Amino acid sequence: MDDLLWPHFLPLWKELHAASSTHVLIAGGYGLFLKQRWLSHGTPPRTVVPIQNWQDAIPRVTKDVDLVLGLDLIKDATLQKLVITALNTNGFEASDRPHERRWKFIKRLQDDRTIVIEMHTRRPSPDEVGVVATNRRVKHKPSLGDQGVHGRTNPEAVGSELHPFRFEMNGVGLLVPNPVTWSVMKLTATLDRWAAAENLDRDEEQREFDRLQAAKHAQDVYRVVAMMTMDERDRAGEVATSLLETDAFRFATESWRNLFSGTPIPIVQQLTSRWQPGDIATIRGVLSGWFD
């Protein structure tokens, strides 16, 4: 598996991890890529579906990195400044678009490619001290200006602080979300993209793009579960129970029931060819246990 991001991401991650080893997670497609790469080498722990059983083990390519920042990091001005230093030292600059500024950082390479870091944070409770939140961003209170970062408000990151999964690659410790929170994120992304694809007011090219994106997120839902270790599975019920009453979990449940469960939509039906029959039944059984 070629990884063009790794040489640029590794030095940044080392500095972020040194500054705040428990408050930054690697989510999104890149987090899944790294976990899959780890499971594909050496003697990995037992997972719900072993990588060697996958019908299609080619990871999807991404040029973006989604990081989930804990609220404790957002609240800590000292840690924030360390994050800014790490980003700047490694060539990442804040997006100049006002609605993205301070949570989206871009590194421009010599061949006109870009690497994008997006920072997300779960929505804090209304009485949370030390932060201020809008529908777009969560930031330190009082404002740190250019000395701080924001988290893009991401309600689907609910529970991200619960039982994150740690693994080592090339001697570097990596941290990704627990599989329940990760599934909530991906189920929600699938539903959002599918709704956009079904919007008849948009042109067909845009709708087709959203269908493809919905299919990618749907496959990621299955990959999250397939790569779940037995230790993660043992803790997943506790995480799911703790999230039951949240809006984000209810929205993910709506996605599961409307798009995946019963008679799946076409893009989900097509995913069955990528898995052996017994494995897809196992994956769907796990998801059904959480969301049905």
C-alpha cells in the first residue's frame, strides 16, 4: 500500500502526539488506511474479519487527514500554542477562507498538490467551561486569535474520548476512535451524501459525485467493523449504551435503518460482492446489534 501522505504526516503527528498524547485522534479515511496497513503486517490481533478474508483489500486513497481534538486540548491555551507551532513547523498554513480558518490547515507541495488537515471536535454541552461553540466551530474562550486552533463542530464525534484504539507503526504510537463512534461518523456521512445525491434540484454530475462519495462512506462503515479487534468489540457495547440518548447516535440509527438494514439501497447492496457471505453477515450483525 503506497502512502504518499505518511512522510508529511509523520513529523507533524510526532509533535502533536508529544504535545497531547491522549487528546488527538486520527479519524476519516486516513485513520482507516493506517489501521488497515498495521493489520496487514506482522502478527496482528484477531479482528472481526481478518484482512486476508477481504475480497477487496485495496484501501481507498485520500489526500486529507481528519483529526479529532478533545475538548481538554481546546480548553488548554498552552497545548493550543504547541499545536500551532507543530503545524507551522511542518509547513501547514491556516486556510484563508473565513468559514474554514483555524480548523483547516493546508500544506502546498512543489508539484501543486496539497495536503489538508481538518480538525474536528465533538459538540460540548451548553455549560462547558473554557470553550465557546457555534454550529461551525468550537474554540477556546477567550479567543486565542492566531495562536490557537478551532475544532470544526462535529456532533458525530460524540464518544470519541471513550476507549480510543492505540497501535504502533514504525515505532510510532497512533490513536484512532473507538469503532462505535467511527461508525456513527461514517453512517452519518453516508446519509448526508445519499440525501444530496437524491436531490433532484442538483445537476446529474453533482448527484453522481455524491453517489460515489456515499458508496465510499458506506464501505468505510463495513471496514470499521471488519477491523475491530476483540478487545474493541468487548468494549463496544458500553460505548453504544453511553451514546443511545444522543442526537448523533439517533441520526446514525436512522441511516442504518433507512440505507443499510432491511432492503439496502443499491450502493449498499453492491458492497456485498466485496465480502465473503459469512463475513458480511457478521459485519451486519455487529452493526444491527448497535443500531437496531
